[in-house]
Amino acid sequence: MDGYAEREKMFKNKLALAVATLVTFASTSAFAQDGAAAANEFSTKGWAALAAGIAIGLAVLGGALGQGRAAAAALEGISRNPGAASKIQTPMIIALALVESLVLFGFAVAFMLQGKVTFGP
């Protein structure tokens, strides 16, 4: 093993130790908060609203990236071998439909989480 690889391994070990220490100390502050039951109810609803937004955002982002990669790979395959276009097109359309169904599942989860967010009496 050369000196560069050894230094890189040592740096990664130190970085992992620093991150583990930070996560350990940051998570203990979550147990230090005392609050009323009403404050807990509203903060839970706030987190549900945030989770709904993040869920649909990540679903759309992942779906768009997946569909783009699938279409690019299929078009590259067709451009390399135009005779196989009919054999490539059908599995590509099925794959795009499956990726889109995952985005719709993300939308359904976000919609259900949004239903949990009702502020007020």
C-alpha cells in the first residue's frame, strides 16, 4: 500500500469518527426538551407538513432522473442498433410506467401526510 492510499484511509477513518461523534452529541439534545402536550401536537403536525413536501419532492426528483436515464439508455441502444428498436422500445415503455407508478405512490404518501395537517380546533 502506498503512502497516498494509507493517508486517504486514515483521513476517512478520522472523518467517520468525527461524524459519529457529532451525530451522537446532536441526538442527545432531542431528549432534553420539555414541553406541553399542545406544543407537541402542533410540532408533530408541522413535521408531517414538512414530510409531505419532502416526500413529493424526492419522488418527483427520483422519478425524473430515473426516466431520463432509462430513455437515454434506450435511445443510445437504438442508435447503435436501429434494427433492435422494436425490441428495446417495449421494455423501455414498461420501465417508464413502473418509474412513474413510484412517483404516484410518493404523491399518495404526501397526500395522506397532508391530511394529517389540520391546525386549529
